Amino acid sequence: MIIFQTGHQELFNYIIHHFLKKEVFNEEMDLGDMIEILLPKYLYREQYHKCVKAFNELYQWTEDSFYHEMCALHELLLYNFIEYMANLQREIPEFNQLYIDEKGHFLIDQAAQNDLAESDDFGYEDCKEIYYDIVFYPDFLFIDTDFLFIDKIYNTRKAGETFIEDILGINIDYYFELMPQDIQEQYKTRHITLTSEVEAMLKYVEGRIQCGNLYKLFWENDTPVKEERIQLILENIMDAYFYNQAIEITREALVGNGRVDFKLYKADHEDEKVLIEIKRGSSSYLRKGYEKQLTDYMLSTNYKNAFYLIACFTDSEYERSERFIRNHVYTDTIQLYINISILDFRKRKTASIS
């Protein structure tokens, strides 16, 4: 079952699965022909096997009972398939009889009755008609359709502007797999934005802390190291991680009316800038560092994204930091672009051999 942003999960999964079964996964239709109809030619040429896999997954996922989340390719493929079915519905007068079976009719009737019970704005027949008209399906199934103009988003970024991304709140890296292969080759790390690069670096650090011994560097004689030492260690990790990636790292950088722990920017893309501020989970300035310090830095500069890292050495610090994150997701449009993460430096229990 694919997770859609609707209360009628079973209905839409069943209807889509039945459409796929009738129109695509049958003895007469060639899957390759349908992919060529639905997707841009460069995807058909360059990522054919990946497209086949995505199509099969849509068919399988809409039938089973597990919750599945679509990636960008699934979304593009499903959207275009729904558009294809909506066009077919306009061309075939008896479409509802041919493409919606008895269970489909039952689920539509059930959905209409539920809608009627919750609201009296529409009559029963009006509620039913919405689920029979395929043209309405994208509104039920997709939060947004940014993938339809990913070429314009990328071309605008390539020209040195990111206003489309900024206005719509798009992370272009989510659509990386929809890019032509020559463009993907330009970004060996599979990230176009610096923000995603930093997120990947932090996931790497988290992995080394959880599954390795990296946390030991942040302890000295059973005592947590100070913030300055944390910064020094992270600076060296970032230097190594971003080696030969044309990413400049400046520690204790002067920005606006103060200093931030790190500023990062891409040497070949000046508008790609990220600030990083680190605070101990026990710090009395934990809230101020987020709500005042880092926010002010972003307001007084043209830095669009930032990371607020909270270093935790004890269970109480970790719990305090979790509460802080729950209560401080964001309070204004600036803080919407501040990513809060916990650096879990708590000591691990060593497995003993008996």
C-alpha cells in the first residue's frame, strides 16, 4: 500500500492497482512501450531498467498491506499514468464499466458515504462523482507536483538563481534521479545543494559515532571536551569528508554582527552557503543560540540555510535536547531553514567476553 495524503488509502491503492492491471500488466501491453509513452525520452534511454523497476513497484505496492513511500521517479511515473488514464476516460464513454470493477464501485460508494457523514457541503452523488472522475486524482494523491518542472528549476539554478526553490521550498536533491545522466555525472556525491552535502556528512558522523569509536575523541580522562575541542575535531572531519569537493570551510567566521562556529560555501557557487553553530546540550545558551544568535546571523547575511548542532554527553542532556527540538521546530520563516541535529557523544557500553 502506497501512503497517500488522503483518508481513503484503500480506495486509491485498489483503483490504481486495478488500472495498472487492466492497462499495463496484461498479455497485450509491452511495459517498455508504456514507459516510453509516460516518461521523458532521456529517462527511457538512460534509466530504462530503473523505470521498469519503479513501474513494477507501483503495481506490487498498491496490492500489498505494507506502507510504502514513493521516490521522485515513482511520483513522476504515477502522475503521468493517472493523466494517461484521465485522457482515456474522456475518450471512452463506458470507461467506468470497463476499468472499475465491483470492489472499486463498492469502495467509491463507501468513500462517498464517509464524506457525506463528515460534511453536508455536497450531496451523495456529488461525492461519488469526485472519485469516478480521474482528473481529480492528482489533488488527492500528491502534495505538490514540483517534479513536472524540474528542468526549469535546474536550469534556473544553473544560471545562478534559486528563487524558484526558495519560493516553493524545494530541495532539488530530492529529484536528483530525474536528472539526465550527464548532469548526474557532474555531482559525484549525488547532491546538488550544499545543504544536502552537509546532511550527508552529519549522517556519516552519526554512523561513525553509533557503530564505531568516534565518540571517544570527544572524551578526555572521562570528562567531556569543551566546545572549542568539539569544533576542532569536527573541522578536521569536514576537511577530510569534503576533500577535493570545492567546498570552503571557515571556522569562527565573522558574519553580520557576530561570529558563527563555521560557514561553508561552494567555491564555484557563491549563493550556496551554510552556517553551522554548535552548543552543548547542557548550555544555558541553548535556546538563545537558536532563537537569537543563529537567527540574527541569517537575517543579517544572505545565508539561506543553517545547522544547529547540539552536543550531548549524558542521558539528561540528550533528553533535554530532544525536548528542545520538539518545542523549537521553527517560529518564523528564517528558522524554517535551520536544521537542528543532536550529536550523541554519550559513552557506549563495551561488549565483554566471558
